[in-house]
Amino acid sequence: MKKLFSILFILIMKFSLLAQDKLLSLDGTYQDKALVVYNPPQADGFGFCVNRVLVNGEILPAAIQSAHFEINFKLFQLKKGETVFVVLEHSSGCEPRFVNPEVLLPKSTFRCTAISADKTGIVNWTSMDESGSLDFIIEQYRWNRWVEAGQVKGKGTKAANTYRFQVTPHSGKNQIRVSQIDNSGVKRSSQVTYFSSGLPALKLSPTKVRDYLYFKAAGKEAKTKYEVYDAYGNLLKIGLSSKVDCRNLVSGVYFINYDNKTEKFIKIAE
């Protein structure tokens, strides 16, 4: 009986110790670099804060009883681009931290091997050598700059990946590219593809407006993307429509981007 109580006491103590442990986690993509952990002393000054490290559910087979230690992902036979989930089990009263968490952020390494678009605005592209899942930004050149048309989540693998997206064409020649921005903040872009939509050019009316501006092609209303700016360059309205509600604008001069052009209009009093 005494032996049974001793076993129960040991088990209770173990569960009690486990209950005191806290967890700190980090997930990302393996980029062929080690993750460094700052491991402060425990609150009582005996030993270090981190008790155990798990990588994708497996215990790190390396010494961690030091103020700083590395998590070498090569010990787990991981391949570059694979998903990583790291958990630090640590004592309460102390706070470890990941020194360089950016090493698990995916980098933009894609290589666009093909990109094309048809006259309806359907864009197709093929990418290789992706080292992590990053969004592709589909960009359309209009109004003398590259304008974001939308985003598609990248598959993040080295093999050839195919993607598709629908943009809204404007009249005349359209220019399209796809880009990515990683944690460095630097944009990487594909080559540019061109297509002619065959759409008629739009006209804006009236140039002096009280309530609504209208976009027309061959005398009929037609939808287009638009942006309205005040005389100081502040963006006031944005949308996709055949008309713009100007009733809440104060009297003055404004600029509007629509179709593939920029024009001026005047809001007059009611």
C-alpha cells in the first residue's frame, strides 16, 4: 500500500509539473536556416526556462540548457519549403522568445514560365520554384501605374503550378503581370503579357455635374472601374459601375480615372 501511494504521489507531481508548463509556438515554412531561441533562467534561478522543444510533434534531439540555442531543422530531414510548427514547453515565471522568427517566413522565389490573357480578361500563368505559399498579386497597367486587380494564393511548391484569374478589361491594349511581396518588402514581378479587349472607348458625361456622372460607349451606359480624386489628390470614391454618385461632393474641381484615361470634371451646386 505504501508503494502504491508513492507511485500515485510521483504521478500527481508529474502532472502538476506539466500543468505548470506554458507553451510558445511558431509556424512557418522551412527556408534552410536554423531558428534561434533566447532561453532565460527560470524564475528561481535554477536551470533554464525551456523544458522541451517540439518540431512538427517530434522532440528536438539536441541540448537546450543554455541561454541561447539553435533549432536545426536538418535533424528532422525537412526539405526547403515544407511547413514547420515549433512549440516551446517552458516553465511559468519566465519568457523565452524566438530571436529570428523571420527565417520561417516564405521568400518570393517564383519563376513565371508562362503568362497569357485573352480578350475577356482571363489571365493564366505557370510558376515554378516557389519556396513557400505567398499571394500572387495580379496587376493591370492603367492610369499610368500598375493597379492591383486581385490576389491568388500561391501553392508554394517547386513543381510547375498553374493559376487563373479574371481581370476587368479596359478599351484598347491591356497590360497584365503577376507579382509577389515577401517579408523583405521587395516586389518581384513576372514578365508582362498584352491583349486587346476589342471594347469601345468610353466617354464621360456631363463634365459639369449636379448628381450623377455616366460612362457611355456608343451612346449606351457601360460599366468600368473608376477612381475619383479631389484637387489635392485625395482618393474619395472607387468602384465598378456605369455611373458615379456625386451628390455628396462639395462644389469644386475633381479628377476621375476610368476606362484607361484620366479626366477632369466640376461639381456644381444643386
